[in-house]
Amino acid sequence: MQFLESFKPELTVESPGRINLIGEHTDYNMGFVLPTAIEKKIIFEFKKNGTQNNCNVYSKTFDTGFELNLNALDKSAIEWENYILGVLNEISKRTDKLRGFDCTIVSNLPTGSGLSSSAALECGLAYGLNELFELGLSKMEMVKLSQIAEHTYAGTQCGIMDQFASVMSVEGHVLLLDCRSLEYKPIPINLHPYKLILLNTKVSHNLASSEYNTRKKECEEGVAVLKKDFSEVNSLRDVSIEMLESVKERISETVFNRCSYIIAENKRVHNLAEALTENNLELVGQILYEAHDGISRLYKVSCPESDFLVDFSKWNSNVLGARQTGGGFGGCTLNIVHENGVDDFIKTATEAYKEKFNICLEAFEVKPSAGTTCYVN
Ligand code: GLA
């Protein structure tokens, strides 16, 4: 693209991906989550280009880019462009201060791996433009408008966890976030001598987005029935297992399973946060295994590849616990592994996975990191 020839960026934004320690699919049920940003991120460089409306966005990583006009923010047929267009559309609804800009993007965050590369893209763009044009948006406004952009332009009815974690995370902590009030508490996480190891299955089954929206509907179906008997119920957050049992005859087995998973998962978030605070790492690991079991059997958002890796980890005494992290149907498993056993675990898991699925997995350590950062060049 032509602007690259003389591009002198004014501003750099580092926008991280995230892992979620626990609390999967609880966010859109107004429950609790425990995510943190990781060091893998998308880096943006921005410059005003002096035009009213013309913008250029170029991904160095994928060697592809596009031009756009701020007055014509229609959806694109190209997936990643929609994250950009959706954010610009939401910003334009809130302010008229946006002008033409040029932007390059480079990323070491794998896409489609359950590490929220889409939220990192949305929030990093919003953050950078907010600084560049002094739009005056708060962090929470950027988090929320990025979530809406995902609903409207990408078509996933996601909760708020990914955008929140990408922007608000605190180094060395996980965020205990109440997705209803949006109150949050950074909880220090010290796993020494254990490490957080991600195994990327390298699969992202393409039913992820449609099945995601189906899960949301199934939960709402449960809430609609529960609400008839319990008027105080507005989301699964307000439901106990006893309440759910009392309407069992009136809901399908599928809806029952989805709801019971969410109720248990919300409890697990609190139990795990407590176990972290007490440094009870065995319990942390055990809760991860329980959560994966729920993800796989009741909520049914796992896949053979993730199940295989989680099961495989159970045979290794250096692993305290593991589960699939993120929206599901592939992506990464998160493993708590003793530092002395990391190399061996990665080696044996890689071999076994290759033999079973003929796929070379990717393995890396992650550390709880800070949310979005921005600096003037
Ligand atoms: C995706 C969504 C999040 C959340 C997770 C599952 O990452 O974007 O809002 O629902 O799935 O926990």
C-alpha cells in the first residue's frame, strides 16, 4: 500500500490476547470469570494522514491491507476487516472527531486459538484512535463498543470477558470479574514452581460462532422457564441447582445440562480464586479438570482434539490440571505444569498428538500480563 513508503508512526499500541483461567461461557450469563492478558499481542502503529475520511489499514503479519472511507463503513466479506469496520462504526456513533488515519498491524498472537485475537484487534484499534484523535472515551467505553462491534459486524453474540481482559488486565494477576456489575478485583497469581503452558490444538472448528450463539439461546431458554417460578431470576447467575432441579420436567435435557454447567462453573470461579489466594495449587488443578469435564460433557463446546490433550495430561504427574480455554471447539488447552517437567510434557504431548491427529501442536508458556499499553513515538 502506498502509505507504507513514507510511514512515520505517531503512536504505538500494544493490545494483548488473553487466557481465561476459569469461568467459561459464564460472561453472557452475567456470571463470573477469571481471565488475564498474556504477553502475546497485536502491535498497532498509527498516524493521522490529514484527510477527512480516508483510512488505510495494513497487516504486516498477513501482508494484506485495505482502504476505507469513514462515511462508508459497510460490512466486508473479509472476516478480519469487519473487526476494524465494526469498531470504526461504533466510534462514529459516539463522536464526530474521527478523521483519516494510516495504521499498520503486526501480531504474534495466533488467530482462532481461543486467545481472543479478535478482541485484541478491536480494542487496540479503539485505544489507538482514542489517543490519536483525543476522542475522550473511557477504557470501559472502549471495552463495550468493541464488544458491540463483535456482535454487529462479526456476528458472535459474545460476552464482555475478552475485551475487558485485553484492556484492563494487571501484570501478575488474574481479574475476578463480575460480568453483571463489571466490578472486578485483580487477584495475584503465583504458581511457582508451576508454569502455565498452552498447547495449541491448531484446530478451530468452524461451527464455533454458530454454536456459540446457540449456547446463548439455550441458556436463555432455561432462564425463561425459571423466571415463571422465580421472578427474581434475570440470568443463570441468579439460579441455584435446586431451582434448576425444580423445573427439570419442563426443560429439555440439553437445556438442563447447559444450565447446570453454568451454575457449577460460576461456583468454580469463586473456588478457584480462593484456592489461588490460599496457594492451594493442587486444588486449582483439580478445579480445572472438573471444569473441562463440564465443558466437554454438559456444555459440549469441546472437541476430540482438546479432550485428547486434557486426558493426556492426566497421565503426567508433573501436571496439576488442564482444560480448554476460550470459546471452544478447539484452540488451546491451558496446563499447570511443574517447571521441571515442562520440556518432557511438551515433547510427549506433541508426539502423542501428532500420532493421533497428524497435527503438529504448538506449545508455549504464558504469563499474566498487563492490559493495553500505548506510547507516543
Ligand atoms: C469467547 C467470547 C467470550 C466468552 C468465551 C467463553 O471468547 O468472546 O465472551 O463467552 O468465549 O467463555
